Amino acid sequence: MSEKDEKLLVRKATLNLRRKYGRTKQINVVERDAFIPNTIEQEIRESIPKRKSIIATDIALKYDLRISAVKLLLKHYEQEGLIKLLDEDLKLKIYVPA
């Protein structure tokens, strides 16, 4: 893949919402690409054994990715045996290195 294909599609916009009595509120909207580039996926794979716990939101914030894409990646890593789920009863899925 070329470097052009490896770049993330991130669009940022600021919306002005009208409120009561002439006030306005600014909201930042960020659209991210639904796919994880191979270079970032390699970085995530190398950093997993060094971590004590793995949460999808932490990885998504660190690498500026969609949470849904990171959740699919973590589920794939669980099937490979790279990580395992800490407790199945929790609503928040916390993984630990296997």
C-alpha cells in the first residue's frame, strides 16, 4: 500500500447551535475512517503485551480511531489468543494480555 492509502480520513468541523435568548454553543464534530491502517495496527499489536489492561476507548483515544473499529480489532485479537477477557459479566470489556 502507498502512503496515501495509509492515511486516516479525519474530518473536523465546528457547528454553532442556537440556544435560548440569542446564545450559541459550539460543538466540535470529528469523522474518522472506519478502517485501521496496517502501520497503526502493528503498533497496537506490539504495545499490547506491555500493558496491564486493555480497553477499547483507551486505544481509540491514543491512536485517534473509531471505537467500533477498535472493538472489532480486540475481538479478533481475542480469537487469536493474543488477549483474553478479564470478566465476562462486566458491561465494560476489559482485556488483559494472554
